[in-house]
Amino acid sequence: MDIVFGILGKLIGLYSWALIIYILMSWVPDVRASKFGQLLGSICEPYLEPFRKIIPPIGMIDISPLVAIFLLRFAERGVYSLNNVVGFI
């Protein structure tokens, strides 16, 4: 069971980094139009879309990706905590 929780936690962490890279790519012109940008977009946009519908931008700043990353990091810590609880049983 440790292996399953470990892999799940690592995948969530990896997805968090993919989101961070995708968000930072928006600061550089035409990077999202590259093949790598399109690949990250196809992976990240389905997760970010519900947050963008719920949380409106503040001026020109979109804070929905920050909330999305925070939720992923919270889930990652939950997986590791659950791993510790299950490990004691």
C-alpha cells in the first residue's frame, strides 16, 4: 500500500510542477503555441477550467491557477498523511 500512495503522491507533485510551468509559459510570448506548450495545455487546461469558471480574475490577474495548485498540494499532503495512517494499521 505504501507504493500506491507513494506513486500517487509523486504524480500529484509532478502535475503541480506541470501546472507551474504552464502558468509561467503565459509570460513568454508564443511559447504556448509550441508543441510543448500545446501538450501542457491539453494536460493542464481541463483541470484549470473549472477554477476559471468559479474564480473571476482580479483586474488583469487570474488567481484561479494559484487556487488550483494550492488544492493539488493539499491533496498531495493528504495522500502522504493517509499513507502514514494506513501504515500504522
